[in-house]
Amino acid sequence: MLPIFIFAPIGSLLSLLFAFFLSKTTKKFDEGTDMMRQIAQAVREGARAYLKRQYRVVVVIFLIVFAVLLILSFCKLLPALVPFIFLTGGFFSALSGFIGMTQATNSSARTANAARTSLNSALRVAFAAGGVMGFVVVGLSLLDLSFWYFLLNWVYRTQPIGERMLIITQTLVCYGMGASFQALFARVGGGIFTKAADVGADLVGKVEANIPEDDPRNPATIADNVGDNVGDVAGMGADLYESYVGSIVAAMALAYAAGLGSKGIILPLILAAAGVLSSVLGTFLVRTKEEASQHALLLAVRKGIWAAGIVMAIVSAVIMKLILPEHFNFYWPILIGLACGVIIGYSTEFFTSDNYRPTRAIAAATKTGPATVILEGISVGMLSIVPPIVFVALAIFAAYYIPGGAARPAYGLFGVAIAAVGMLSTLGITLATDAYGPVADNAGGNAQMANLPAEIRTRTDALDAIGNTTAATGKGFAIGSAALTVLALIAAYRSQIAMAFPDFNFRITNPQVIIGLFLGAMMPFLFCSRTIKAVGRTAGYIVLEVRRQFKEITGLLEGKVRPDYAQTVRLCTVAAQKEMIVPALLVVVVPIATGILLGPNGVIGLLVGALITGFALALMMANSGGAWDNAKKYIEKGNLGGKGSDEHKASVVGDTVGDPFKDTAGPSLNILIKLMSTVSIVFAGFILRFTLFK
């Protein structure tokens, strides 16, 4: 075992300790008035009730999959420890989401109360709360991966080094599958919950009853705030946990395939540890002045990300010199991954921030009604995919050829995988900028429901608008990293098949490949159809419930009595759990069925088709949804008629359409394409034995 490997668990402990420090820092701030505390407590209880019910469903499904994996391991189709590493991957993904959500619900009232002092204080509280999510995700994933790497090396210590590394990398891939399963349920279920509550609250509250957003008279308000936490915090945390793990594991598998030995296999873990240090340093630079513009607030957040990226670029050069000095060319893909992440962030900001033309064009389209708002938003979303796809394509090209992929394809594939690790290396601070958004959103809701002065809501609205942009940026970052990670996973799958069948030949003209490509291209659309329809159905239940309460509860609209918040939370919870099952089954069943019916060539076609259409569709949905949301907020600032105007009502319709785009269907596609890849790898032995095409 190399002594330098010890930096991986050290990095994980540093990440967890810093998350603890941030948590203690936020607790020093007061939650404010009794009303603010009551509202925060209602959100906490609703979020915990939702996760408790979700985890009951997930546990049953995990036990079923565990039993299947156990049978496959007994049949010698999988390494013996695969079923157990699958469970730990899911457990720690769920734990990180739970911790992040708990911190977020504990911080919304504190952020609102801090806004009574200054904008900078509110920013610091919200960002620290998001930082807990970011650093817990990194810390737990790195700690568990390090533990399993130590354990597997010890268990298989008598095996020759080559066989040992093969077993280790094959086993670790299943860790990513466990994380992917949990991420799918957290993202899809949480996304259905949050957007159904949001859409239901907006359609009846804003459009029909003409009352403000987050008005305490709206029965769906608490459910909406609960949804922000279970979907945008716990769901996003599980999503990026899985991306982070997937990129590291894929790079480790391809390092073995490239013949880089144990040094190459541990390189991704050491780079991840260096990313923790870089992210910690970057968080201390996130601060702003009072009454800052949206541009200044964005710059405050960007400073931390830039600093983390620069530090990571320097430290990774030192790491490469220490671990693989004879292969220093692999340093350049790391830089390429870092740069690609920044470029995707800027592109997303341009298309979703109201500082720029695309979002303002959507706002201007409200003058002619909701239809033109929808058309403009969709066109902006479609256009927004061009820069990220072009730069990801360039990144893949450079990361493949610079390390020598032309002469040795295995080097090129490892270069692409290590570029994904580079992009995700500063995940601690990147995820903090994303998770901070829901905290700011909940703070605004708390301020509105607690009847705080208008200037407090102005400050929280400023933070919320930035949160929309940073959340869209985070989604773009997650989608971009997923593209690189899945490409690496597909390469790992192909390498695994090639080891079993040395004469294996993947040809684009092969009918199985072509059929697989079509099926893969279909999957993102089928998946989005199911999830968007689920949001619509669940939102319909909420609309009927809110209307019922407005009609039957005397004095509710006059503000004399409180609505039944708990009933809407229960409706959302039950519906979300029911609706997420079919999309989840599709992701697991389709790759296995394709493998049995079409063979490994069909599976590779399936994965490539899903990657291409899923990447483009996810970008389009996330960016159009973010732009619609910020166009609405641009009008709410007093532009184009302001709140209550016809333009504002048209923008609410656009935002309502965009909600399931950006927070349910779009982000879930990351997990779709990654989980299909990991399922294909884990079940490769089963498919090879039972496929109709040998």
C-alpha cells in the first residue's frame, strides 16, 4: 500500500470536520420571532415525515436488489462483496441527503433573521448551510471509498496484483450503483413532491386568489417549502454524491485497464482529497457588501469557486509529479475538466440570469401573453445547449488525445475519466452554491409568512434570485460532469466485455447497435414523460385541496384562521412515493432486457443513445426552467408592470411550466444515464451468460 494513499481518508475527515464547523457557525444565529420559529418547525416536521416515508420504500427496494446481487455473487457472476458495497453506497448517499436537508431546514429562519441585520449576514448563513451539504457529500463518499479500498486490498491480498486490482475496481463500480439507486429515488420523488406543491400553490394562490407567493393563507405554502428541501437539497445532494462517486470509480477502473497500476488507481482518490482543501479555502471568500446588485452577489459566489479552482490546479500538478511523474500528460485533462466546469457555469448564468438578454427577452414576451412566454422560454432552453455541448466535446477531444489516446486508446479513455474527476474535484464548494439556493428561498417564505418588513423580503428575494441562477449553474455542472462520467463508465463496460471476449467488435453498422441507439435515444423522453405527468397529476390533487380549503374554511382568505398545512404535505408525500416507482423500474429493467435480447453491442448502443439525448434534453430543461423562473422574478422587482400585472400573471404560467422542467425531469436525467451505465456494468456477467446474442 502506498503511504500517499493516507491523504484520501485525511481529506474525507477534513471535509466532515469543516461541515461540522459550518453547522456550528450557523447555529450561533438566532431563528428570530416566535412566528418565524413556528414556521421553520412546520417545514422541518414536513421534511422529516417525507423522508421517513421515502426511506421505508427505498429500504424494501434495496433489500430486493441486495438479494438479487447476493444470488449473482453465489453464482460467481459477481465478486463476493458486491452486495454489501451496494448497500453502503445507498446508505451513505441517503445519510448525506438527510444531514444536508436537516441543516437546510435549521437555517432558513436564521437566514431570514440575519437579513434583518444585513444582506451579507444572510448570505453567509445561507451559504454556510449549503456548505454543510457540499462537504458532507464529499466527506462521506471519500471516507467510504477509502475504507472499501483498504478492505478489498486486505481481503484479496493473496491474489496477484493484476487480479486483485481487477476485482477491486469491479467491486467499487457497484458502490456507485448503490449511490445511483438512492439518488434516483431522492431526485425523482423529491422533485415530484416539490414541484407539485409549487405548481399547486402558484396556480391557485397567485393566479386564482391573487395572493402573494408564500402567503400564509395558502394551504400549499408549507408543502412548497418542504419540497424545496427534500427535492433541491436532499435530492441534489444524492445526485452529486452519485456523480462524484461515479467519476472516481470509473477513473479507477480505467486506470487499471490502461495499465497504470496501483498508483493510477489511487490517483482519483488523492485528487478528490486535494479538492477538499481547495474547496475549504474557497468558502472563506464568499461575502458581499450591503444592498449589492445581482451581479455583485453572483461575483461574491464566483470568487469562492474561482479560488478553489486555482488552488486545485496548482495542487494537482504537485500530486501528478509525486504519483505519476512518468505520465504527467494526465495533468492536462484535470485542468481541462476544471475549465470545462467553469465554462458550463458561465454559459448557464448567461441563459438564466436576468442580467442578460435571454431571460429579459422571456420577460418581454409576457406583453403578448403566456403562449409567447412558453415559446420564448423553450427557444432559450434549446439555444442554451449549444455552448455546453461544444465545450464538452472539445474537452473530450483534448482529454483523449493529449495523454496519447491516438497511440494507446486506454490512455485516452483514462484521460476523459480523470477530466471528470477534475471537474468534480471542487464539489464541496460547487454544491454549496447550489444547496444555498433552497435555503434562501425558504428564508423568503419565512419572512413573508412571518410578516417581516418589506426590506427584509427584498433582501431574501435578492438571495433567492441568485439561488435560482446558482441552482441552474449547479444543474448544468451536474449534467456536464455526468456526460464525462457516463462516457468513462461506457468505456469501462466495453473494457469488461472485451476481457471476457477478446474478439469483441463494436461496429456502428451492427443492427444490435443501431436498435440500441434508438432505444437509448427514446429513454430520456419516456422518463421525462412519466415524471412530468407525475408532477401534473400530483399538482392536480394539490389544486383541488387548496380550492377546497379556500371554499370550506371560513375566514381563511381573510387571514382570520390558519389553513390545514399538514393535509397538503400528506397528499404530496403519498403521491410522490407512488409516482416515482415506475420511472425507477424503467432505469433498471431496460438495460438488462436490452442486454438479454440484443447482447453487449445493443447495451453499448443503448447507453450511447441515452447519453446523447439525455445530455441535451437535461440542459434544455434545466436552463429554460431557470430562465422562466428568473423572468418572473425580474418582473416582480417592478419591471414591466410588476407584481399583479398581466405580464406578471403570464410569467407565472411560464414559471409553472418550467418548474417540473428544471427541478424534476431535467435533473433526474443525470441519474438516468449514470444508473443505466452502472447497472449494465454490474449485470454484465449475467447478460453475457443469458444473452440471445453471444
